[in-house]
Amino acid sequence: MAEAEGEHVDSVTELRHLLRTVKTSLELAILARAPGDLVNRLARAAGLLDALSQLPTNGGPAREMAASVLADALSAIDLWGIWEKGRTPTA
């Protein structure tokens, strides 16, 4: 049981870390005037991650949604990075 609790703490920590990363990406995307679709995707991921971080993820609907929400958030961060890199001048 202690091992399962440790895994739960790790997943909650990872979820919160990802949430901070998505929120930061969202703020930067807004300031950079990124396309609306990208901003909306980051905002959706941030909202869902925030909601999941408030719910127990060891069972129920939150656990069922977690994998797809995490995948969407990671994808949105990747897309933001690609868009930002494409707009950053290189010397």
C-alpha cells in the first residue's frame, strides 16, 4: 500500500508540474500573439489539468481522463515550442 501511495504522490507532483508548464506556455503564447487555436488548446489543457489536480486520481472519472489530458497537454506544449521556435530569430 505504501508503494501505491508513493506512486500517487509522484503522479500528483508530475501533474502539478505539468500544469505550471502549461500555464507558463499559455501566458507566453498570449503575449506572443500566438494563433487562437494554439492559445485555446493550451487554455483547455490548463483548465483540465487544474480540475484533475483538485480531484483524487486514484480512481473514478479523473483517473479515466488523466491519460488523454496529459497527452493533450504535452502535445500542446510541443506545438507551442514549435511555433515559438519558428518565430524566434536566429543569429
